[in-house]
Amino acid sequence: MKIAVYPGSFDPVTNGHLDIVERGAGLFDKLIVAVAKNPGKEPLFTLDERIVMLEKSLSHLSNVEISCFRGLLVDFARAEQATAILKGLRALSDFEYEFQMASVNRKIGDIETVFMMTSNEYAYLSSSAVKEVASLGGCVKGFVPRHVVEMLIEKYKQTKTDFPE
């Protein structure tokens, strides 16, 4: 069985992430979408909220599991018996960083990294951009699934009194 791990913070999950998962699910027998618990970052959404977002977004894919991890990705991948890490690439700047991480993961964990170019329609999209637009009251429909739009609106209503309806 060919198992891969697709790691990320998914804060929030975007249509670009979902594009990579859907295409990656066709390449592997099992794809584990692994939400990173990074103590050095302060996410907008809780770990549980991010998992709910992913579960609602990916319930139509029978060979995709949602999980979470803390620590080294290679340790998580080994525990899940994965033979590959799936990474989406948007631009050359992504490649430079991801190439370095793939080399480190190969050296310390003896695991391959599979790079997948994002579809052109999502090449500009990032969770950071989505959060910035949403925090300023902009429309993020088309960037994230509908339920994530609703979660973003609710989250920013809680943190800002001037969030437009």
C-alpha cells in the first residue's frame, strides 16, 4: 500500500490545498492530511476547528484521512508507514524552501518528497492572503469552501466589532 502524508497548518484550508489533496488522492492508496501543531505559531483557528474544516471539505474522498502531529514530520510519517510526503508548490520561492526541507527529510528520515504544482487558478492563493482579505471584510468566496467562509466571518466577528456583514 502506497501511503503519503500531506502536511500543513491549514489555517484555514484553501481551495488550493483541496486541489492538491484531490489530485494526490489519485496517486496514493492512502493520503493522510496532517495538521501541524506548531507551538511557535499562533493560528487563527484551533486545531479542532481546522480538523473540522478538512473533514467537511474532504468527506467525499474515501482514501483520505485527517490527522494531526507535533514534532518532526518524518517521525509522524514513519509512524503512519508512509513512504512519501506530498507537497504543493505555487512558485519558485516555494520550491527553494521545500527543496531544502525535502533534502533534510530524506537525510534524517529516508522518505521521499513528491512535489505537485498547484493548478494555475490557485497559484496565487495562500492561507495568509485569505486571512488578510477576510480580516479586512473582503470577499473570500472562491478562495475557500463555503463552510470556511462562514467560519472566517464568525471568527472575525468575534475579534472585531467593526467587521462588515
